[in-house]
Amino acid sequence: MIYFDNSATTKPDKEVLETFNKVSENYFFNPASPHAKGIEADKLLESAREQIRKLLKLEKQSVVFTSGATESNNLILTGMARAKKQFGRTIITTKLEHPSVLETVRALEGEGFIIQYMRFKDDGKLDMEHLEGLLTSDVILIAMMHVNNVMGAILPVAEVAERIAGYPKIHFHVDCVQSFGKVPLQTEGVHSFSLSGHKFNGLKGQGLLVFSQLKTITHTVFGGGQEYGFRSGTVNVPSDVALSRAMRLTLDDYEMQRARLYQMKGEIERYVKQFPGIRLNSHHDGAPHIVNLSFTGVKGEVIVNAFSKRDIMVSTTSACSSKRAKLNETLTALHVPDKAITGSIRISLSKHNTAEEVHRFNEVFREIYEEVEELLEK
């Protein structure tokens, strides 16, 4: 089996599993308990938190452990919007965002907040002039992703941070789920960002929220006051320690793996571009692990099933939205034609993939292309 759906989830590293099991067996204690073993567990938890701070080169920001980026995004967007509503009601985001951002801001819209969407130019680049036109004294929150999970587009986080520097009321949140371990993180001028462990060979149910204004937010989870009082609930020490291990392993060979990913991505792009009727939607200067292409005139689900029957796992869109009937909002926002959207598939790579697997993918691609060639719009 060849697994090319790594933007949906990745295979956990063996060392991460070993860490989780070891801590589960030997430090299963509640870190909030006052006895000696509870204190040991708490020290281990704080050691993991400090290691993450060093890995991310953080200064004063708080590191909050969550169950994943979906929870992180929900907590920060709802908490910050409600905390700042006396100062303004406008939230700016993009239609490229993950459902955990888009559905959260739409829920906030029902509470009386105003949602504005940054536009993209025909070349897929963020329209910075349009953003400047949206910036008013009523804006309190901007939420955007660093790397898009469908197209691999790298959004200009640093440039947005620079443009909003003169608006002190704005909280700037960035979803870094697809960027960590793939491209250099852009966190200067960013007030909070989220990560999810299962996207970089960690475990599902592991997440982070890095936040620089902890005392200014309205809490939305109440209980025993864990995680600085921001996210109450018994802390999952084994998962959090294993997350710090996954992050360290990812950064240990980051440069080498990034180069490998770009090389494999380039091999796929060069191969598929020679076939009439195939549209390459993603850009070569995007993230190194995502290729999005279209069999124009053929449904993407048909192509995914054809690959799956040959033991190659690819996807249509985000795994969180692939079962929805409507056209993918990311591809629509980036001006991909409707027929190309319905025929789009996503190939997403990880450090566990090999050049041999890419070669096999290309062979199978030709087989499938020949099967559907008569249906393609060229």
C-alpha cells in the first residue's frame, strides 16, 4: 500500500508511540494531584511544555495543550471574539480556511459578529489591497492559515502581520497545522497559532495553542482550572509528552526532509503535466508536500477509487470536508473552474514516502489516464 494522503493524517513515528506507552504505564497519575506521584507527573508535563517552548523559540507566549487544532481554533476564535466585542464586531478570514475556522466564524456571525473574507487574485495570491480596504477600527480578529491543506498554497502571514501592525485592537491567529515541519513557521507579529500532532507523525488527539495574550481572553471551557484556567479537564500527560517528542523528531531532520518532499513533488508535477486534459492546480512554489490536480470532466471520486483499487491512497479534498456535496470552497476562492474542481484530487506526501513510491504512482497514473482519456475535456 502506498499512502499519499498525509495532509489528512500521518503515520505515527515508532518513537512517539513508545513515548506514549511508557508515560502511560509509568506516569498515569493526575498532574493536579498533590501527592508525590502527581507532582512527578506535573514535572514531566511542564518539562514537555518547556521543550516545546525551546523548539518553537518562544519567549513570553503560553503553550496550551489541546486535543487538536480544531479545538485550538474554536477556543481562540470564540474566546477572543467575545472578549473583544465591546471594541468591535468585525472578523476577517479567508475562504481557504479549514472548517474548524470557517464554521466557528459562521457561528460567531449568528452572535452578531460581521465576517469579511479576504479575496485572492487570479494568480492565487492574496489580494493585499483588498485586505487593506477591509481594515477598519471595527476589526478585532483576523484568522488565516499558513499553508492551505487542499492546494498547498503558502499564505503571506508575515506581510499580513506587517499590514495590521497599526491596528492594536486586532488579534491575529494563524492555523499552522500544515506548515509545521514543511515550511519555516512565520510567527512574528502573530498573537496565537495552532498545531496538530497527527499532521507531523504524532498521534491523533494531540494539539497545541500558542498564545501571547492569555489574560485577555474569555474562557469557554470551565472546570478545575487546568492549562492556566483556559482549558479545564484532566491533562493527558502521555499524549502531551509524546507530542513534544513528535515535534523534536520532526525538527531534527527538517531541512533534509523538506528537500526530499520538494524533489518528490517535482517528479509528480513534471510527469502529470505532459498529459492533455490534466490541470495542475497547485503551484510549484507552494508547500513541498501537496500536489493538487484535476482530471477535467471526470469526477474526483472516480479517480480516487481507481487509485485505491491499485493500493494507492489519495484524496479529493480535505478529509474534514470530502463528504460534503458542495464545491470545495478553497478551489472556488482560487478561481479554479467548476469542472476542474469536481475532477480534482490531492496527493500529499510525508517523510515516510519514497522515490520508488512516486515512480509507482506515475505508472498507475498513466494506467488510469488511459482508462478515462475519452471522457476528459482537453
